[in-house]
Amino acid sequence: MATQTMSFDGVHHEERASWVPMIAIALGQMIMSYNVASLPVALGGMVASFGVPPTTVATGIVAYSMLVAGFVMLGAKLAQRFGAVQVFRVAVVLFLVSQLAMTFSPTAAVMISAQALCGAAGAVIVPSLVALIAENYAGRQQATALGALGSARAAAGVLAFVIGGVFGTYIGWRPAFGILIAASAIVFVLSFRLRADRGRPDVQIDLVGVALAASAIILISFGFNNLNRWGLALATPNAPFDLLGASPAPIMIVLGVVLGQAFLSWTHRQQAAGKTPLLALEVIESPEERCAVYALFAVVALEAALNFTVPLYIQIVQGRSPIATAIAMMPFNLTVFFSAMLIVNVYDRLTPRQIGRFGFALCTVALLWLAFVVRNDWSEVPVLFGLILFGIGQGSLVTLLFNVLVTASPKASAGDVGSLRGTTQNLAAAVGTAVAGALLVGLLSTIALGKITASPVLTKELQSQVDLNNITFVSNDRLRSVLEGTSGTPQQVEEAVRVNTEARLRALKIGLLIMAGLALLAVIPAGHLPNYRPGEIPDDDVAEKRERAA
């Protein structure tokens, strides 16, 4: 670990720790990020392989994020009690098993179950990574390590799109996940280069807190994921049940929020009684730290929404190959990678508040730009420019906000910061993906139904032969093949294709405008981030002094 020494001139100098442990930590982050980033790239292949709609594949993303978010606080306590290195190794083995199931999954249900198991492993890995960084690095080196962790996440996204794109196009989607079997084994071997830490047997595990937190997060995630399928307000025929005609989806969301409040109340009671709470409230005790959490949720949700929207449009709407998706998203992923790593170089010149406001303003401009320039070809230069702008803002924000949370808390709370980060990011990813799917399908359905009703060519007789209650994103070729089984004339088929094309593009544009509005609103919490003077972002020693003073 980095330490402070004093030279003969009376100036403190920081001894630099070895970067070797960071290799295992970064690879641990990469296998998780690669897995979840590969799912959108494999979207088309899974839809064809399992014979399910795109929203079902999106459920795999939600299942992973939901399990990580729901149990990452438990994972943090396990790391504290048994030692971060030990639980990290066990979780990596569990991740390897989940990838075996993923690679050879015969049905969509098995795929979703594999992602849920992968999420359970991730719930332990996420807080362990932060605890291992805090144990091995401090000061400026810690900030660089945190930036490297963010860059590892972005780099895994780049690799997922490249490898998944090439394999998905020429071999199939399964080998892209099979790589993770070998990668997990490598991480397990490298974990023995990490410094063995001691567990703290005195750390208690608050099972009531685990139940409340997990239930709240799972209900919120599950509710958002089924808003479109079960109904936004009134229950649809697809809903498993209804409450006096109301859809269970929004009820689940409200109940999840209530349980979340109950978790916070219970945590306050545990801490007041001198017991070990599931989440140390010190990591969110100040308004600045809470605003950092809100801002982190916003930027990750926006990233998840965009990561779902682009592959959906390229593979399902345009009917292009996974490698086309990789090429289209490459500028964005590369920009996130470099931004996450290089943003630490401006910490001496700009305050977190300034960077936060600038980052969300850039995301807003990028999404507005995309909404106005996007056509039916994502490879156009104006669209690529918009993706690069968004990548600069997103990569900078994720690293900055994570660093704000870590530097504001003592090293002893590193696991809690890691669990808070994991909960926030994965709940945001689940909500962002689910909302993007529900929003785009809902907009498509509304716009398409309006155009169909207004068209004199698409007669009532033809409409009765097509299921208009389940309008979703399909390619024009797929639509033509469906209409061939009806009594539609060639003129009616072409009119239906025209309506489908226009409705999809308009739904995409409106969806991007709504996302831009959400990015603009996120400037509000960013405006309440810490306003350290340049060069004065606190290190771990400052956080520990603040804890002792409290």
C-alpha cells in the first residue's frame, strides 16, 4: 500500500505501490463488464436462436443488474467479515460456473437464469474490488487506480463489441461468452498475487436489512422491466394478475420504494443501537455524497438506455449484423475508455462540481444532437460525432462521481462505498434498460397505431389479421414475411412497411429527446457536488480525520 514518508527537507512524499495487484483487480472488473456489454451485441443472435422478442433478451440484462444491485450490500459485508481476497476468489469461481451455463444455454429461460447467477457473483466482486484498491493504494495513486477501474469497465465494453460482433457475425453468439470461462480462470490464478487481507469476524450481517434492500431493488427492477408488457396503469392481457384492473408493474415500483425507505429507517435504528448496519450511513451522510449517488444513477441509466437503443435499432430494425453494431458503437466505447482514464488529469484545475455540470451538459447536447441527425444509418458522421460527445461526458462522470464517493469516506468504509456504487450502477442499468425498452416500444405502438388508423390503404379487414396489441420493433423484411400470410395486396404491404419505417424512426427520435431532458435534469444534483478548490480533492487521510472529528 502507498505510504507517506518525510524527506530531510520536511516535505511529505508518497511512496508508489506496485501496480501488479491492479492487474487482477482490473481483470475482475472486465469480466463482469464484458458479460453485460456482450448481451446487446448478441441481441439479434439470441432473438433468432431462442425465438423470443428483444425485450425477453433485455430481461437477461435486467436479471444480472437486479441481482447485483439487490445483494451487493451483502457482498460487501461478506468481504469485510471473511476478507476481500477470499470472497473475491469464491465469487470468480461462481462467475465461471455462470458462464458455462450461459455459453451452453438451450433456452431463453436458462440464459436469464445464468445471468442471474452471474449477478450473484458480481454482487460479491463489485465491493471487493473497491476494498482491494483502498487496501493497496492511497492519494493520487488511488485516484489513478479508480480511473483505471472505470477504464477497465469501458475497455471491456470495447472488447465485447469487437469480439461479440466478429463472433456473432461469423460463428455465433455463444463463443463470445465462452471466452469468459477462460478469462475467469485467469483472474482466479492472478488473485493469488493480491495481498491476503484479514477478515473481521466481529462484522455482523444484518439479515433483515438484506431482505429489505433486496426486496426493494428487485421489485423496482422487475416493475420497470414489465411496464410495457403488463401495462403502465391498467393491466394488459399479458399481466400475470391485476389489482382491481390495475397493472401490477407500477404497484411493484411503489412497493419497492416503500421498502427502500423501510430499509433506511431500519439501518438508522441498527446504527443507533450500536449494531453493524448493512450499509454504513457515513458514505451518504452529507448532501454532496447523496448528490453524487443521484448523479451516478442518472449517468449510468442514460448509458444503459443508449446501449440498449443502438443495438436494437441496428440489429432488429435495420437487420444488420452484430459486427455492424460493434463498428457503430466503437467510437462511443473508445471515448468512454479514454475519458474515464484521462479525466483525473484535470482534477488539479477543475472542481468536481464544474466537471459534473459540464459532463451532464455535454450528455444533453449529445442526445439532442442525435435526436435531430439520426436517420436509418448509424454510421453517418453526424451520428458518430454525437456518440463521441456522449462518451466524453459519460466516461468523465462515472470516474469523477466514484472518486467523490471514495475520497469522502474513510478506508474502513471502502467496502460500503463499493456496495453503494454497485447498488447504484446496477439498479440504474436495470432501470435504464427496462425504461428504454418500455419507452421505445410504447412510443412505437402509439405512433404506429395512429398512422395505421389514418391510412386509407390499411383497411380494417387487414388490421384484423395482424396482432396490433403487441406491436414491437421488427425489420421491414420480417414485416413483409408476416404480411405475406394475410390477404394484403402488394400496395398494402408497401404501405405497412412505410408506416413501420416512419414510426420506428420517430419513436427513436422522441426517445432520444426524452433522454436528453433527463440528462439536463441531472445537472441539478451535479450542481451540489463538492466544490473543492483545484488540487485539494481530499485523500484517505482527510476522510479518516473527518470520521474521527465526527
